Amino acid sequence: MTTTPRPAGPGRPVRIAVTADLHYGARHADGAAATRSLAEDLYRDPPDVFVIAGDVGAGDEFSHCLDLFADLPCVKALVPGNHDIWVRSDDARGDSLEVYHRHLPAEAAARGFHYLDHGPVVIPDAGLGVVGSINWYDYSWGVDALRQYTPEWMDRLRTKRFTRGRHNDANFVRWRFDDAGFARAAVEALDDHIQEAVRNGARHVLLVTHHPTFRGLMPPRPPEPDLDSLMWDAFGGNAELEEVLSRYAGRIPLAFCGHTHVAREAAHGLTLGYNVGGDYGFKRLLRVDWPTGAVQAVEYRATGAHVS
């Protein structure tokens, strides 16, 4: 895939690489080999900015994955994914909120990564900011359809119960928030960080989230939606972030996300969005040229890499 949207304005050229859903660890041997191949490619041809859009690795694998990129000679940044904040009841790191606000930022900083959930990256001479968030779901993308589909809709959302079992966030995300409360807090922080980037010289902002930034970056819905597809819509993202995109129309030309493991390209107003689309067994990297906006996707498997 190579696409070239309209030029985004003046500024020195910046080469950006974005990946997501590395899910590093021994459970996914082929995927781990693909991640190492991706890292080797980045060392051979380093970008100016490298960003990971969440689901780096659960537990200790978060740090082990970042070790692969620790010496990469460029600006490095990330947002965490939902897997990255999974904890068990006796987790020495604390609950999911402690992991999100304290443990992961410390591990990222130790390997030279900027934690975007705590603030933006700004490249003043390019007039460019990179702002990001784990983002979260508040059911707003699916609740109306679910309400019409089943009388159990409220209990289904509360328990995260699909037809084939529960969403693992119900088992491993432990904090004081409800989903809507955390989604709102994440979007409010993101809005603040966009304003901070602009104050610090960013004429344009690239947005990176883990959960899809807007609905068009979700997998296509089947012609006749079933319960599970409606549930995945509900647990996909939130309408408040879409409102932020509309509010900053023209300021955010590009948005990137992961989470669904399905590559997608779509527009929301003036923002062109990309879902990276890597999966457990293979990984994808988007190489972005700024300010032209040209995007090239490279796919990595245990056996090698090719342009997709």
C-alpha cells in the first residue's frame, strides 16, 4: 500500500515510522521473530521518529520488546495498549492505573521512549507535533444497535460477555474507573496535549492512538451484524474523540491506530486515518513522509519482509 494525500503545508521533511500490536513474547514465536525483523529494518534505515501504537507486550514483555529498539538513533515514542495494562490480582506493579501512569512510563523512559499519554512530542523546525493516547471505549459506537438487538444489552456490556466468552479486559484490567470514565479522562488529556503541542510551535499534529481513533478505522461490519460484531463496535472507541477531531479540523491531517489487527484506511473530515493492521503472527510498519503525507506499508513475517 502506498498512498499520497494532499500536501499538508510547509516544514522541514520528517520521516516517521509507525507500528502497533507487536504483542512481544514467547507465546507468539513467529510474531516475535517478525518484530525482530522489523527492528533490524529500522536500524538499517532509521526514521526521524518511530512510534508504537500500543500492545507492545504484556507484563515483562513490554520492556523486553522495547529493548529491541533502545539504541535506535531517532526520536522514539509510544502509547500503551489495553494488553499492556493487564494485571493479575497479586501483581507487584499495582493495579492497571498504577501500571498505566507509573510503571509503563518508567520502563519506556529507561529505553529512550517518550510516553505520549503524558505529553506531546514537538519538532519545532518542522512545525509538527506527535500527540497520542491509549484511547478507550465508552460503548457509544455500539450501544444503540445493541439496545435494539438484545434485551441483555446492558448486562452484556457490564460483564463484557460475548457469545464465545468474555473480553479479556474484564479479566485483567483492574482499576477504580468504569470504561466511560476512563475514556473521558483519556480524551480530556489528549485535548490538553494537542493544545500544548500547538503552544510549543506545532502547526500540524499527528495523532496516534491504540484503540481506533474514529469509527472508519474499525473492521468492516458484516452485512447482517451479529451480537459479537455489535459488541466489538461498543468496545472499539468513543464518540468524544471524534468530536475532538472535528474541533481541530485542519490541524490533524493524519491519525494512526492499532488494536483491531485489521489494516484500514479512512477519512474523518479533513483527517486521513490508518489502522496499522499487524497481527500476532506478522507485523506491519507504516513509513510516512512528512509533509507530503505519503505512506508506505511494509509487512514482516518470520521469513522476511515485503512491501504491502
